[in-house]
Amino acid sequence: MKNYNVELLPAADDDLDDIFNYILLDNPEAANEILDRIMTSLKHLEIFPYAGSKIMEESLNHFEFRMVISEPYIAFYRVIENTIYIYRILHGARDYIQILRNKR
């Protein structure tokens, strides 16, 4: 079975820092748990890169974005050759379609 490389793009890396720091203020243990959960779901993509759902938004179709959920966060990614590029990691309550449209 082919393994893919997972690469966090700068915006996704910043998202992880923001998520961790925000939760850390109230609950350090929960901050570590959520970060571990997100990283585990991203690591899973190394073996199953197409496990995430396609984003069914017409304005984004040509980018072939996929998403994987780590409640309540969603990681948005694309598979290009044998690399999985993580574009953003956002809270599911945010208007992620608009965010992805504006920051490709």
C-alpha cells in the first residue's frame, strides 16, 4: 500500500496554533486531546488519502478539495500526486466555504 506525504500549509499550521492556544486558556488537557485527535485524522490520510469527503460547492469544484472531520474541526485538503496538502483546519461552525473561496 502506497503512503502519501501530509504537508501542512502555513495557513493550516497557523490554524492549529490558534485552535490549541484558544482551548489552552480554559483547559490544557482538552487542548492536547483535540490536537492529538486532529493530527491522528491527518496521519490517517497518509494511507487513505481519499477517505475525506469531497466538497460539493460549485465555485470550488475545480480545486478538488476534500475534507476530513475531527469534531468540531474540519481539515480541508487536496491530493496532488503523492502529497496531501492541508490548506485549512477550521471550526465546523465557521463559514468555511467563504473562507476557502477567499484564501486559496
